[in-house]
Amino acid sequence: MRKRELEKFKKILTEQREELVKHAKSAVGGEIHLDPDDFPDEIDAASSEMSLAFQGRLRERERGLLAKVEGALEKLEDGIYGECENCGEDIGVKRLEARPVAELCIECKSEQEQLERNLG
């Protein structure tokens, strides 16, 4: 991969990391507290609990994405960004543009998904 492409991906990943960290900080700053006296009935309480559970799942997904972004930035520093973790071949630039944290080339990812479908 050319130096200019690597710099482009570094910028994309750095911006994505900053956005995720900013979002996480704002989420941590917000209070998550359920006081049963705040809700006039059980439906309101259940609705609020569902909303909090959904927000928790979103935060967990963001935490996982942040770990992948950090890993991709480490690979950039180590000079191995864009190499498939399975076969060692280069991951296509178009795939990395679509998913900068991609760890597998399209062929290996397709094989992985097929295996998951067969097992699931």
C-alpha cells in the first residue's frame, strides 16, 4: 500500500477513534438511574428500562469498534495494516475504504461467513 493511502487510513481511523471516545465520554457523563417513584405506572418503567438496555448494547458495540480501531492504528504503526490476518495477502483498498478496521481479505471473510452459516 502506498504511503499516501496509509496516511489517508490513519486520518480516517484517528477521526473515528476521536468520535467514539467523545461519544463514550458524553455517555459516561450522563446519569443512568432508575427511580421507581419517577414513573407513574409499570409501562413507563418498562419502557425506560428497555431504552437503557438498548443504550447499553450500543455502548458495548461502540467499545468493540473502538478496540478494532485501536488495533488497526497499531497495525499502521507496525507496518502491517492492510494484511489479511488469515492468509497474509493484502486486503483490497476498496474493502478498507468501506471498512477501515477490516482484518480479513474479502475471500477469507466470505469463507468465514460461509462456515458460520453452515455451523449456525
